[in-house]
Amino acid sequence: MRSLRQILSHTQGCGVALGHFNVSDLTLLQAVSAGARELGVPVLIGVSEGERSFLGTQQIAALVKSLREQYDFEIFLNADHTHSLAKAEEAVAAGFDSVVFDLSALRPEENARETKRAVEVLKSKNTSVLIEGEIGDIGTGSEIHDRAPDLRPNLTSPEEARQFVAFTGVDVLAPAVGNMHGMLNAMVSGATRKHLDFERIRQIKAATGTFLTLHGASGTDDRDLMGAIAAGINIVHINTELRLAWRRALDDSLARQPGEVVPYKLLPPVVETVKQVVRSRLELFNRPQQSADTQLAS
Ligand code: G3H
Ligand code: ZN
């Protein structure tokens, strides 16, 4: 079984990206796992601090490990948006493959200093765990927003990205390149889509030479996602689109079976609906992009 780092090097060389999907329950985990297995592609499961507190950090680690072993497929686990070293250490101890250490809400110097410390501490516990750092403001909440969030105005510059990566030693960087967490109502209806700054991604890639993650990808125009992968994005995070599909399918299943109380009769249509969303995103992320940056060695 390849490591997560090996997968990222390989997908980068192929001009494709690794799909990262957040899960909050077994229905979503089954949908993501089945979608990736059907397509025969690796996948990264994400659980934020909130999702971990509901699922249990050790319990989700055990579930993902059991899927990896039973089906012998490349499914990895990421401690998404982790805001403290204690929570990050808990995830590493439970066997997570990567941690998004997210202090992007702090002042840049403080974010850099604390992230550097986290990289040192976490790598001393597990040398192969990948640490992602985050800079810039892309808002919070994988939810439906009534209005656009008030983001700090500046997108990530190549120079600040270079300095952050060189100083902290992170393996992966999450920049602000036009992305935003969650979806606006107008995105749910399809009236608008998110758009990304490819040139900035390309410059950040050239300046840092590191793996890049696109957070907040729900509701992004498909051509922009392909352009972002071609420009150097290696991991694409999707959460709200799955939550939306989950909610709609659950409402539908409950409405169709008003007297039903058996979860394993109500929930399979929900798994199926979410799985179709996962498949459509994975098909897109795994479509080779021509100008992929192949310079980064593992
Ligand atoms: O870390 C999670 C993602 O960045 C999800 O963002 O809810 O906009 O898909 P999203
Ligand atoms: Zn995110």
C-alpha cells in the first residue's frame, strides 16, 4: 500500500488531484468509500474537529483502517481544520495520515510560529504524517450561507506562501486563491459558481514547490477546478455538496416512507445519492490535466 505522500507525488505526476471528502456519519463514509472503490481511485477522508467530536477520533480512525484492510484500497484519513496542537496530537496518536493545522485566523507571524512548532512536535510522534498549513482567509462553515462572508481582502501572494512554507516546513499548503468555505444560496440553485485565480496558483506552486490543497471547493465551476489542478492543486476538499445531497436524499427517503423506523431501510438511498456526487467529483479530479506541474519530487 502506497503512503499518502507517494500517492500525492504520483497523482501530481499524472496531472490529477486527490479527492478529499468530509464525513460526519457512517452514511457519508460509506458513500465516499464506495464511490472511490467503484472508480478505482485513492481517496482522502476528512474529519474536522466538530466532525471528530461527533464521530469519535479513534472510532473514525478504526473505521477507515477497516475499510483500507477489508477492501485493500487506498483510503486515507485527514484531521481537517485542527486549531490546537492538543487536538492534532490526538489525531496523530489515533493513526491519522495527515493533519490540517489551521491557525489562519491568527496574525501571520503567529500562524507561522505555531505551525512550525506543530510540524516539529507532530513529526517527532510520526515521521510520515503529513502536515498542512493554511494562510489567507477563505471563511468558515461548510454550510449554505445567506450572503457572502466578509473575508480579509488579500488572496495569498507567492512570496508569503514561499516564506511560510520555508519557515514552517509544512508538507502541504492551503492558500486563498478565490476559494471560500460553503455555498451561497445562488450556488445551490446553480445561478452562480465560484471562480479561481489560476495564475496565482501557478505562481504559488513555482514559489513553494510544495503540494497544494484547494479548500472550499463546493460550488466551484468545473472548468475552474480543472484549471486549478492544471496549475498545481493536488488535493481538492468537498464538504457542503455532500451535506446538501445527504440532507435532500434524507428528506426524500423520509417522505417516501413515512411510517418507516428502520435505519437500514431509510438510509441506503441516501448513501446512493451521496455516492453519485462523490463519483462525479472524483471523475473530474482524476481527469488528467495537460499542464500539470511534475517538478516536485516526493
Ligand atoms: O475542509 C473542508 C473543505 O474545505 C470543504 O469546503 O464545504 O466548500 O466544500 P466546502
Ligand atoms: Zn476546508
